[in-house]
Amino acid sequence: MAVPKKKTSKARKNTRRAHDFLTAPAISICPQCKAAKLPHRVCGSCGTYKGKEVLDAKEI
């Protein structure tokens, strides 16, 4: 059975885990209704994308 010969230091352990974290999703502002939305997606509150109405506001 493989057993480590030396204790893994805190610096080596934390360096290895440096990319294991969650990032918050980017949020942009809708130019029509000023609501928060994800970039490159249809606005959930007014249904517009790039200044054009894509979805009816009734469907949302």
C-alpha cells in the first residue's frame, strides 16, 4: 500500500487546490428594463435581446 514519505505542506496543498473554487456568474444590466440578466441571453423580465423583442412579456 502506498504511504506518503513526507507530510504535504500547507503551501503545496493550497497551491494544488488553487483552482478548486466557485466563481459568481457574470451579471449585466438589461438596457430596456434595467434588470439584472446573464450576458448574451434574453432578458427574463422584458423578453428582449440586443434591443429586439424576442419573447412576449406575457410568456415570461
